[in-house]
Amino acid sequence: MANVAEYFEKNRYHGSYEFGERVFGYWNNVPFVGSVGSDSVISEEEGPRITVTLDLPILLDGKVNNVIIVKHKDIKSLLHDYDAPEADR
């Protein structure tokens, strides 16, 4: 029988992005660049989401946003998703 640590290691969500990883994308049609704060699942209904701390704040509907929550489809990693050859990075 597996202990609790082995159970959660096998059955928990494993994020695609690491803490601090540099990403870019669009949030409400506004381009952004920032760092990943967390890649987690809050509820099975909502699915995985990523918290991003922005390099520059975004003013949207009169509110300044320094941290945003996005889905995986909305961002790309500056390290892993870059299409240039390894030597050009």
C-alpha cells in the first residue's frame, strides 16, 4: 500500500511552467511579458491556470493590474517555446 506522499506524487497536477519562468502572451487582447508565480489547479471545473506577475502593469477598465491569471493556451515561454536554434538564444 502506498503512503500519502506517493499517492499525491502520482495523482496530483504537475505544472508545465516553473516558478519564475519568463512568459509572454495576450490577456484581454493586451500583450504582456512577465514571470510565472504559480501553475496550479484550484478546481476541476476551471482546470489549470497560471498566475503571472507582469513586468509592466496593464490598465484595463480603469483598474491597474500587476498580477494576472491566464490559461495555458494564452501564454508561451520565452525559454521553451522559442523557435530559434539553441545557439541563437
